[in-house]
Amino acid sequence: NAGVTQTPKFRVLKTGQSMTLLCAQDMNHEYMYWYRQDPGMGLRLIHYSVGEGTTAKGEVPDGYNVSRLKKQNFLLGLESAAPSQTSVYFCASSRAGAYEQYFGPGTRLTVT
Amino acid sequence: DAKTTQPTSMDCAEGRAANLPCNHSTISGNEYVYWYRQIHSQGPQYIIHGLKNNETNEMASLIITEDRKSSTLILPHATLRDTAVYYCIAPYRGSTLGRLYFGRGTQLTVWP
């Protein structure tokens, strides 16, 4: 089992560019989550999904969109990147309603 | 979610027990206590959780006071690889969602 994988591991964008982060899990989990972590801070929830075809906003959703077309994949999109979106992005998955979440290795995004 | 309070930092000698405290005085009857840790530059890792009984697994032990207002995570024989930020979380289980709110946690440094 690979667990939770994230692509890419690193990315540098210029202000205004767009990109998509891919999260994949092979544990057949219903729930998936996107978090961001800024230096010296805890994780903040961006968006989450409780099943294929469903998504919902977390604490800090502005500037991001998500899609869950397949149960195993959860995509996070930035339509017009801003320097404030420079962060480390973590994806996680869990069984339905469970608080034991499994995290990916993260994507380090820098927006200049 | 119940508010949790943890010390900002702690240190421990290698081979000794590391005892990480957490206060959750507003915890309600159906809220579990979860512990995660995050090793530098990696995604968070689930450690253990409990409701009111003490719990033990291959990673750690969790001691919850009888009034459930505080708990202690115990790493019985700390190693250098246990250096990480440790998060104590008490999510509200009335929701069907597995949302976690991460605070600043405790930076544990294990020294040789």
C-alpha cells in the first residue's frame, strides 16, 4: 500500500498562474481533506470531501477549488495564484466519520 | 471541539520517558482525545486516542484523568526519531464529519 500520495512535491508559481495539486489514496477511504500549513502554525482545513462527487468548504477555502471525480483522487486547484498561498499543502484521507486521518507527504508551493 | 492547551515546547533525554501534557477542561462526554505528531517536513501521523480509559499501543500510552479534563501522552523510551511537534485534539463527535482542528502543539526535542 502506498497510502496517501501527493503530486507534485515542490512547485514554484508566478502570481496569477494556475495549477492543480493531485492527491491519491489506495485505502478505499470515503473522506478526503486538503490542509495548508504556514510556518510556525498548525494545519488549517481548506476543503474536504465526504464521498465521490461531493465537496465542502473548510476554514480557509478562498482562492481554491476542489474536485472529487473518483473516490481515490482529490484535486486542489489554484486558479490565480497569490503570494499569500505560499505554503505547504497536505492531503489526508479517513474512513467515513473517523478521526484517524492518514496524511500525505505534502507539497511545498511557493508563489512569487 | 473542546479547546486544548499544551506547552509550547519540552525536551527529554534519549531513552527516558517523555510525558506530554494536555489540558481539555471543556471536553464533553462524547469527545475523545486524539494525539498526532508531525516530524519536521512530513505529514502528521496519528498516534493514539481515548475516551476515558487509559490506552496503549505500539507507539505510546495515553493517560486520561478521571474527570477527563486533562491527559498525558507517554512515549516510554524516547528516541531521537521522536523529535516532533505533538498535537492534542478533542474533536466534537456529534458531527458525522472527521474534521480535525490542529493548534500549535508541543515541540518535543529528544537529545542524546
